[in-house]
Amino acid sequence: MPKILITGCSSGFGLAIAQRFMNAGWEVVATMRVPRYDLLPSIDRLQILPLDVTSADSVATAIEAAGTIDALVNNAGVGMLNVLEGTEMPNIRELFETNVFGAMAMTKAVLPQMRVRRSGVVVNVSSTVTVKPLPALSVYSASKAALNAFTESLAIEAARFGVRARLVLPGSAPTTGFGKNAVARMGMEIPEPYAAFVHDYLTKLRSRTEVTTADEVAEAVWWAVTEIDAPMKIPAGADAQTSFREAGYSLV
């Protein structure tokens, strides 16, 4: 029975991904900073572990407890909604620690066992802001663009050992609470010269009818993990597919 480890399972995409693979009969290792044992059904095929992807000790402990891992989904991420001028450098570094370095640390930890077995897949959850740039998301977009570049290079490095790497790119997902959390994390005021512009932009963003659901992301991750010929970049959600088309990407 194959086993998948998913980061960031306390809500949203990660929780839906865990449920999708559990329903398909996989062994699931659902990780989160603070374990919530009430989120998923208690069954033998489920293991819930504490994990802070920014802590080397936490990563090592979780990987040891998980054992053999056939698929890794780096879903843990934090958002940040502000213009660059209003964003402090410690906040920028914190964002990259989770969105980029955390994914690298997890991948580095599981890659040796996958390489030795000559099988495995790493799926990194990115964002369509890397396809269609949006304002007030410059720092977040930069972190996800770095994740994209890392994943595409990793795919070349690991292919000779039978290990695949893929990207899933969700669009806007208001029902997951990610946007609200991004606003809450800013901890700083939007600079006055940008305030009206950002307010108008957020108003338009909230009125969008095309959105991405957590279940659509889970299905895209399922495809990336189980289909050996899945494309490198997989859009998840109607708005994500629209962004891909507008950017000139072909949809499979």
C-alpha cells in the first residue's frame, strides 16, 4: 500500500489532499504545526504528526516517524498581502523560510530513500500568481516563483533515479481562509500612497466568480502523483485554467 506525506494539513488544501488519498486507500501521513486529531477519521492507514517545516529537528523527527514515503506533497505555506514598500524584511524572510526553504528541506529529507528505491514523486503546491502577476503580492509571488524554479530543476536532477517532481498551481481559493490569513499576517499598515489602490484591488478580487476549491486542488495533486505522464505544471481550479490560457499555456 503506497504512503504519502502531506505538509500543512490543518485546513484548506492540505486537509482535502489528505482526505482524497485516504479515500483512495493510501496510507496517509498528515502533518501540521499543531496536530488536530479531530480533523480526519481515526483509521489504521492515517498517521498525524507534528511538523514545522522551518525546523530541521522537526523535519528529521517527522521523516523518521513516517518511515517509507512514496509521495511527498509540500503544501505548507504562508501568504502575505501587501505592497513591497509596506513589507518589512523579517516578514519577507519568514515567508521564504516556509514557502521555499521548508519545501526544500522536506524534499532533501525524503529524496535519499526515493533515490535508493528508484521511485517516488514530489509535488509542490505553488500558485497561479507565478503565471499571472497580481499587485500587493510581489513577495508572495517571488516565493512561489522560486518554488517553481526549484521544482523544475529538481525534476531533471531526480529523473535519472526514477523520481518525479511536479507543480500544482491553484488559483484564488476564498473558502480556505488563506486570503484572510494572509491579511492577518501582515502586521503592518499598507502605505498611504498605495492604500486606495490596494482597497480597490481587494474589492475586485472578492467579487470574482471563478475560484478554486480545495477539492479541485486535491484532484490535481492526485493526478500529479498517480499519472506518470502528468505535465510539469498543473492548474487547479477554473480561474487557474483561465490564467494558464491567458498566459499562453496549453491545457492537457
